[in-house]
Amino acid sequence: MMLLWAALCLWPASGLSGPPAAQPAVTIKGVDGEVQMPLLGIGTWQYNNSVAKSAVVSAFGLGYRHVDTAAAYQNQVGVGEALAELKLKRQEFFITSKIPGGLNASATAAAADSCLKELGVDYVDLMLIHFPADFGKNGSKKERQVEWTALEAWAKSGKARAIGISHFCRRQLDDILEVAHVPVAVNQVQYHVGMGSAGRMATDDRDYMRQKGVLYQSFSPLCGPCNPPDNKELLTGALVTGIGKKYKKTGPQVALRWLVQQGIPVIPKSHVPDHMKENSEIFDFELSEQDMTLLTKAQHPAVGGGPSASDSGDRGIEEELVV
Ligand SMILES: NC(=O)c1ccc[n+]([C@@H]2O[C@H](COP(=O)([O-])OP(=O)(O)OC[C@H]3O[C@@H](n4cnc5c(N)ncnc54)[C@H](OP(=O)(O)O)[C@@H]3O)[C@@H](O)[C@H]2O)c1
């Protein structure tokens, strides 16, 4: 664990003024070599433009330098307004966006261009294909390959520093790898305390992703969309708060630390500045090996949690179920 942690870099590059003094980052495989991705970002799912704007302004004021959004969130205009208002140099922050799955070549380029337009930027740091199929769960190997190839061409024109996927399982990753000329940088999937010992179907083939050099990234790190009572377990539950007492840290801080200590980037969502601050204070302590193991063994909250348990294309597209 110590070795992995030591291998992480700091974001932003030296020489930049203002907060954050040092935000740990992890290396991902970009279109033209390595790219540094901050381990902490602010999530924006389900926020409208106005809430997304104020969340990003608050989070960046507290030192965040990474925002996660998507075409499907319909809040990129708000995110872009916040970024413009902050007046940071473009290289000082990291934007992840996503285009829908299931697009043909021209629709892929058009959707990705539209993200840039809404965000008001010339490029994103990471563009993901949101789903291995369209949101109606219709998709095929051929369609995935067409979309990936079109995304590569789009990114190579300087519009994304890295590209990746979200909700993909092993077989769907293999579809992409068959045709890929640009590395698949990241697979963004649901992952949090409670899923550390879950099987490969729940974890979107975590170990295979890693074996293939694809960075495994957590969404819903606090089990936000999980059904009650699971949705509070990583905030006020006995396991995380009990461990937190030893380190003078809160439940969310322990839950997030368990992820970043493994080199897994997190994008907790909050519209409450005190919560954002709390969620950012996770780089000044280290969980013991024993506590990491306890958190990894936890079977709760929900494995593949809450309403999204069956939403991934790998489970939604019946003919592609991996057995
Ligand atoms: N690729 C995908 O398909 C996908 C799917 C889901 C999510 N995501 C990304 O991942 C991000 C995070 O996931 P998520 O939004 O599902 O949920 P989450 O970050 O796991 O949890 C968010 C919830 O936790 C609460 N919270 C956050 N910090 C807290 C704290 N310190 N104390 C108490 N409550 C706290 C928030 O409420 P308050 O606002 O009251 O703090 C909010 O209700 C998303 O916003 C999105 O960017 C991606």
C-alpha cells in the first residue's frame, strides 16, 4: 500500500499559485502519453445548471481542481460558467465529461463537440463513453467499436487528453481493445466500501481492468444513490465512524480514504460547502493495513448498490451476460 501511495503524483504542477497546495493525482494513459488525474473531484450528477455552477465554484474555492459531468446530466453549461468565473488557467483544472453510448461515428463527434461547446472549453481532460450501450440498453460489439474509433479520432484532434469508458465489463472492454489505437484510460464504475470483496459481476471486472492497465475509478463513493438505510451507512454507519474515531476523522472521510489509498480517484457529490471541505480532508492521514482490510471485507452497504444495481450494459443487455 505504501508503495502505491508513494507512486502517486501531486496536482497541480509546481509553479502554480493559490490552492490547492498539493492535491494527489494518479497517472492515466492519455492520447499522447501520460496524464495526471487528481484523485479528488466534485461530482455533479442530478444537479441542474444552477446547482452545478454553485457546487463547482464552492468546491474549487476549497481547492478541488477536478469536476465530473456528462452530456446526460444536462448541467455542463452551469459547470462551464463556474469554470469561467473562477478564472483559472485551463491547465490548472481537470474536466471529465461523458457522451452517451450507442452513437454512430458522426453522432459521436457531434456529441463530444457539444460537450466542449456547453462547457466553454477547447478540450476536456477525460472523455468517457457513458455506457456500453444506449441508455435504453440497446447495443452491440460492432456499435461499441464504431463509437470508440470515432472517439479516438475526435480526441486525436486535440479535443481530449485521455479517453475511457464507464459501466463496461470485461467483455465490453475486450470489444474496444480489439480495435483500440489509443489507450482506454479509465473505467468509471460504482465502487465504495461494501463492494471490496464483491464478485466480478458487481465490480465490473475490477481486476481485469487493472490487468489491462485501465484505471478503475469510483463513482458514488458514498453510496449516494443507494436505497435507505444503505445510503447513510458510509456517512454515519458504525464501521466507518468507529474506524474514524481513531484518526479523528468522519465516516465519509474514512470511506473516501479507503478508495484513494488504493489509488482510486473519487468524485463525491455535495452541494454543502462544509461537506465538500470534509470530503477534501482525506490526504493527511493513512488508514492502517488492519483498517483497510476491515473496510475491504465489509459486505455493506449494497454491493453494486441501490437503483443502479442492474443498470450496467453488461447486465442489461441479456445476450451479453457474462457467466
Ligand atoms: N458514470 C456514471 O454513470 C455515474 C453514475 C453515478 C454517479 N457518477 C458520478 O459520481 C458522482 C458521485 O456519485 P453520487 O452523486 O451518485 O453520490 P455520492 O457522491 O456517493 O453521494 C452523494 C450524497 O452524499 C451526501 N454527502 C456527500 N458528502 C457528505 C458528507 N461529508 N456528509 C454528509 N453527506 C454527504 C450528499 O449530500 P449533500 O449534498 O447534502 O452533501 C449526497 O446526497 C456523481 O455526482 C457523478 O458525477 C457517475
